[in-house]
Amino acid sequence: MGNRTPLFETHKAMGAKLVDFAGWDMPIHYGSQIEEHHTVRRDAGMFDVSHMTVVDLIGAQTRPFLRHLLANNVDKLQDEGKALYSCMLNEQGGVIDDLIVYFLHESWFRLVVNSGTRAKDIDWITTHAKPFGVDVVEQPELAMIAVQGPNARDKVLSVLDAPARQPAADLKLFFGTEHDDWFIARTGYTGEDGFEIMLPGSEAVAFWNALKDAGVEPCGLGCRDTLRLEAGMNLYGADMDESVSPLVSGLGWTVAWEPADRGFIGQAALTSEREAGAKHKFVGLVLEDKGVLRNHQKIIADDAAEGEITSGSFSPTLGRSIALARVPAGTGTSCRVEVRGKLLAARVVKPPFARNGKAQIELD
Amino acid sequence: MGELPGDLKYSKSHEWVRVNDDGTVTVGITDHAQDQLGDMVYVEVPERGRELEAEEACAVVESVKAASDVYTPLAGTVIEANEALADSPEAVNQDAYGAGWLMKLKPASSGALNDLMDPDAYQAFIDAE
């Protein structure tokens, strides 16, 4: 038996198919992954993401610590509640994890990291926090529910307690607000507007049921993956890991190079890599032929150099197979992919493939 | 999922076989198999005329989640394949024993069906999985 979130019995009662997900028994879908995908693009769906790891960093030196720990620069966070996406690197510039950091106040920042990397993340963060006197406090009792889609915010606001409603309604993109033990953020992993809500586990079932009554459909982690893929958002462990840097993972934009003397972990290695010039680039692919692109399929560029699909699947919005891929730097506008023994034609595109309810790629 | 159709035979790799009046057989994947795989997004069926050996991989069903080989339960020649699945792979989910059929074969021998399971045996087999 795996770990279970406070919503486990609720998922079963709602007909979820449960699978192991980084040691957690989580819903993959409640009937149709594709229907759930469309619901999020067109209306509002909710995901139990309580398996994710919430870590609070407490102490007067938290900001200097995070300036050192993260490849993005927390000095971009000057307004309370603001969130920042960043990679956490090792000294070689490899990605230990990607995460969201929320600035609550100067002595309290909150991280949300992946569940599959929880143990190594906590070790790494704790080790590097020591010299700064920062306390690393996990919050395992918090549940987390993501509500996403064009109607997600309205539906969430309709069921929130009155005192939390206005602050939540006023949230700008990529901001969060704290209310009692609840934390409501206008963030997500689908390419749609919505909220991610952290709340005490004991209140999760009632809130989930209230959302259901307000017309928010339960969605499994299966469509969360196709939604994030369409949105061009990376998945840790597939699109990047400790063996590659953000520069060849489509995450160069998350690296804050200035000020050059910040001294974040991995900076020296990244700087060398940048100066040497990257041998690979990270792109989107749309399959032109019939079939489905999958993780680890081999890519052959026009000059016979090889690349690899890092995550591939079927895009319900486009009705085509799509992928994120690491390809030779010289790859042009098309390539071939080895799919089950055949070479299929794919077009090279710039992600995202779909966001805010719409395709972002023109199909011929 | 409903009851298993009583007139079909079943394989351990979750294909079903229907014997048609003219002695040919129709092959598909079971409702249990499609339920395990999830929403189908691509189906590749064998070419007409292809000679298949028993348990040879001859078709591919791909769901959002993964690609899976389909193995022919019987040796034989492909006399027809369900080309409509190219545009409507979801038929495998919606009607696994009907519109979701994959291919029709002319079996190489008539006795081969005896190696397959009847509905009760297949039900027991999936219950034990």
C-alpha cells in the first residue's frame, strides 16, 4: 500500500482509477483522461496534488539562503505573496529539482517541490540552510488541491469562506495569499488560469465536495500530464534531471545571470556551459505522421545527429501527438523520430502547444 | 464493465476471438484490456494478406498512457482489418467486442481454438491478475 492523501477514500467513491505515483496511491483518471483534459481547457477541473511536498523556510537569513540555493533570483520577489519558478542545481549545473517558491514575508518563504524527489531535496536544502541558520520545516499535514480552467476561479470563489474570498479574487497571476491555515495561490501546471490551494488535510474532503457541488470536475494526474505537456511545461525526471542543465532543458529563462556575483549553486558550471555554447537545444515536436511520440524515442536530425524525446504523448487539444525533445543544436524545422521501428516525420515548433483553451500551434 | 460475451473465446494476452459463420474469425482486445489501457488515441492494424503465426504481435493499440502490442491468438491469414479505427480509435474503448474489432483471419487450422479460454475461465483469469 502506498501513501494516501486525505482524499483517498473520496477518490475511490468517485470512481477513480488509482495508480502508484512516486509511492502515493493517486487517481490517474475517473473514467476518461481525454474528457478530463477537455474539461480543464474548457471549464474547470480539480486535481488532488497533496502528494507534493510543501517546505517552509523560516529565519531572518532566508532570502540570502535562497539567493544561494536557487538558479533563479529570489530578489525578484519583493511583493508579499509573489511566487517564482526556479531550478535547484547541483555544483555541476544539473537539476536536482524544479520548484515554486512563495515569498510570504522576510523570515518565511514557502517551497513546493516534487514528491518523487522529496528525500534528496530535503537533505540538500537542510545541508545548505545550516550556515544561514534557516529552519527547514515540512508541512505534511497540508493537503493541496489545484483547480484549473477558464471557470476555475469563479467556481472556487463561490465556495471560499467569506473572509478569504476577496483576497483570493484580487490575486494577480503568480501571487498567493494566506488565510488562517489556508494558502491560496494563482498558479498551476496546466496552462490555464486557476488556483492551487493548500489547506489543512482535515478540511480537504469538505472542500473537495463543495467544489464538486459548484461544478468543478475531479481530474486525475493522467490529464495533468497532457495539460502540462501542451502548455510546454517541464516534468522533472523526464525533461530534466541531475545529468542535464537548465540550458539544454528549455529552462534557460529561469536562470538569473545578474548580478554575476550572486554565487548560486551551479553558477560556475552553467557559466562555462554557456560560454562553450550548448550542443543541444530543447524544442517542441508535432508528429506529422500517424502514431504517438513517447519518452526516450530517438530523434534523427537532417544531418544525422541524434536527439531524444524527453516527454511525448497525445495532445487532446490538437488531436495530434506532441513532444518535448532535446535535439542537436543545429536541428532545423523538421526531423524524424524512430517510433516502433519506423522513421516518422515531425515538425519542430516552439512550445507551448496549447494554453488558455486554445491551440498555440497552427496545424496544416 | 459488463458481462463477458458468451460466444467468444479469450486469450491470456487479453484478445477475444469470434468464430464467424463462414469459418473466418474476428479478433479484438477485451473490454478488460481497454479499461486497463485507458483512452485510445491510435490503433495500427495489420495489412490484408499478412500471414500470422499464433501469438505473433500483429497490431498496436496506443492509449494516452502507453503503446501495447496485440498478439493474434490464432495462426492464419489476415483477410480484413478494421481501417475505420485510424480515425476513431475510441471505438476500442466504447465497443471492444463490436465496432472496436481489429482484424478478421482465415485460420490456418481449425483446432487451434481449443487452446483458448471460455468466458468463465477468462473471468477467473482476470480476477486472479
